Amino acid sequence: MRLPGRRTTHLPGVDVDTDRKVSAKELQRWIMAKTAEHFQEAVQESRAHFRAVDPDGDGRVSWDEYKVKFLASKGHDEREVAEKIKRHAELKVDEETQEVLENLKDRWYQADNPPSDLLLTEDEFLSFLHPEHSRGMLKYSEFFTGSKLMDYARNVHEEF
């Protein structure tokens, strides 16, 4: 089955048989390839960030360890932030940074797989940085197979 003929210049590499039409199989292969490519990039990025925020190298990152590095990346003095967190002293951050921290903390809790210990492993950290690759989201990968893919492709085609 073929999708109605469309130019494919805006999606290079999709029309593998170069008939200037995108079949469901071609679209499915392209989506799966792009998803795999994005996943590999996310894993590499996550590993680099994980090493940077795991100063003791124990393979687990606490929210406080992450928070210190995050605030340091925003221009705060890393030692001062670490000391304040250790003493449970108030951290003075602007409203926007506070809002970002609250959103990040929510994602942190969501990424922490049961039993919850609030210490993220490297895999959990990947879910924190890239929620689209979390266990919960990966169960939706079947969306990109079979008739659901065709329905999606038709809807996209109609939009454009």
C-alpha cells in the first residue's frame, strides 16, 4: 500500500526505491532509524553528563549532587552551593531558576525506578535527561508498527 504521491525532498533518505512516493514500509524504516539514532545520541550525552555529576564515582547520583552541578552551570559557585546544601541552608536563586529546579526535581522523582531511593543509576539518569527513552515511554514503540503507523502517516499527509 502506498501513501498518496508526495514529493520527498523534505525527507531525504525516506524514499528508498526512489519512486517519489513514500510507502508505509519506507516511512516505518525511516522512523525506526531516526528513533534509534536519537536514542544512541541520548545515551552518549547521558553518559557524559552522568560522569560529570557523579563526583564520587559510585555509579549513583543524588538529587543534591545533580543540583550542585546544575547551579554551577548557571553561574553559581559550586563550593558555596555544595556547602549550603550540606548545611541545609537557603539557596538564593532567581525565580526562573527555581522553577526549572522544581520541574527537574519532578522529573528526577519520575526517573527513579522502584524501589525509590532518589539515587539515580546511569539508566535512570538517561530517563531523567531524556524522558522519551524511559521504560514507560518505550512501551509505546509499537505505535510505529502496523496499522497505527498507517493511520499516523495518513494524518500527517492530510496536514501537509
